[in-house]
Amino acid sequence: INQLDDKIVGGYECLKNSVPYQVSLFTGYNFCGGTLLSDEWVLSAAHCKPKSNVEVRLGEHDIWEPEGTEQHIMSAKFISHPDYNSRTQDNDIMLIKLSRPANLNDFVRPAALPSKCATVGTMCQISGWGNLRPTRYPDKLQCLEAPLLSDDTCFNAYPFQITENMICAGYLEGGKDSCQGDSGGPLTCKGELQGIVSWGHGCAQRNKPGVYTKVCNYISWIKNTMASG
């Protein structure tokens, strides 16, 4: 069984407002992350799709403290990828339209979509408000640097579970990973959004890296959906 909720373990508190595209999907608590793509659209994981509209929190650092930089906007609609498979988690990607445009500024700023797929070994940043340890959730946004792993390494870690729409990142020795509550959040490499936190076995376990939706495969779907949305 895949643990569908993926968290930052072994990371550090992000520099305040250093991830201005980071979004929290909020229903009284942070249940998933997301990435701002424009003033009206957020990208997340399809497995994060809630039953009804949620509060999209932008410009956050401490999720429980008012800091003056936040914008809280209700979602208007969720558009999951038409080929999302909840059993295999293939095509685990979803667009969220905001009920009104966000005000873009130093604290709320879209991420760049990738110009091309990232190469193996590239160091990337993962961020979220997911668990620090299996039972402890942080208040402040957590960051982690992790390398992209090769397809072979990914397949070996999860035989017959990895599709061409997934990439692995992390450390095979364990100890650093994304975890519950980080799902849907960003994996950015060299300033471009290359992954969405999707799944993994446990959190930060040995030989079980995090698995991410491979955003570079979906550029046309993202752009077409946003244009027609």
C-alpha cells in the first residue's frame, strides 16, 4: 500500500517568504500543499482533491500566526488530470482555479514552469508544512534540498510502480524526505517547478525515496487548461 500523503523530514525552516509560490490548501489545518502558477491558478496533486472548495493560503510562513503577508482565497474549481489513476497514482496532477485573482508581490509570486525536463543529480528544493516526524507537524514552512535520482534507481526502489510520469528525489540512506501534509507541494530545480509531491513508502525510510509527478510531461495540459479555464 502506498502511503498517499507525503512530509518534510530532516529539512530545515525555510528562510521566511523565500518560497513565494508555496501554497497551503487549508480546511482548518494544512492538508496539502500546492504551487502558484499565475494570479488565478494553483498546481497540486490530484490525490489532494477535496470534496468541496477549500481555503487557498498564499504568502504564508507560520501557518498559525498572522504575519501580514498572507492572502487567503477560496478555491473556485478543481481540475484533475483526465487520466489520473487513484490506484497507481499515475498522472497525479490537478489545477485549482482561485475564486478571485491573488495580488502578486514579493511574498506571493508564481513559480516558473520548466523549459525542459531536469537532469539526474540536479539538486532540488522541496517545501511544505507536512510532518517533521510521523506525529509532529511544524508551524513554519520547512525546506529540504534533495537530488533527482535516475529512472533505474527509482524503478529499483519501487518495482513495477513507477511510470514515465514520475520522478524520484531524495536519499537512499533515508533520514530526509517529504511526508504527510507536503503532498501536492513543489519540487523546484534551478528555479523551475519540476515535481509535485505525490507518494512514497513511509517517510525518509532507507531505499524508499520520495516520488514526484513529472511536471515537464504536462506543460501543454497545464497551459491549455489554464487558457480555457
